[in-house]
Amino acid sequence: MFPAPQLDEFWLSLVLGMIGETIDGGDDICGARVVDKSSGSRQMYRLELWFKRKDEAVAAELLAKMQTALGAQAKTCKWEFRPH
């Protein structure tokens, strides 16, 4: 869990990384969104990236680039790959 200003910073870094192609140079990301999972006094947000392919190797490479773009705070977050 991180405060809302940190979420804003993550979102900005993520979007700029996608636009500037520092995160995804091969167009593997086809969408991104923030999901508010808060309930009551507990704040919780989920950042989602949607990929074109169900490839864990591509996901791992993009995760490493994304963590670099988001900075040191990103290391404290939980990351998971869920193919659909």
C-alpha cells in the first residue's frame, strides 16, 4: 500500500515510460489502468498493464524496465503476472 501522491507519481512515470518507449519499445503493452480497491479506511490501488502476448519472459523484461522507471519505491510493491 502506498499513499495517493505515490500512486500519482507511479502513474505519471508509467505513462511517460510508455509514451517515451523506455518501458516498452516493442509495443507489447496494449493498455494500462489504475483500479481502486479501497474499502472503508483501507486504501489500496492496483496498477494494471495489459500485454498483447501471454509470455512470461516478455512480462519479466517489462517489469524490470517498469521498476526502473518507477524508482526505488516500486521495489516495495507486489507484482504478479496473470495471463487471461
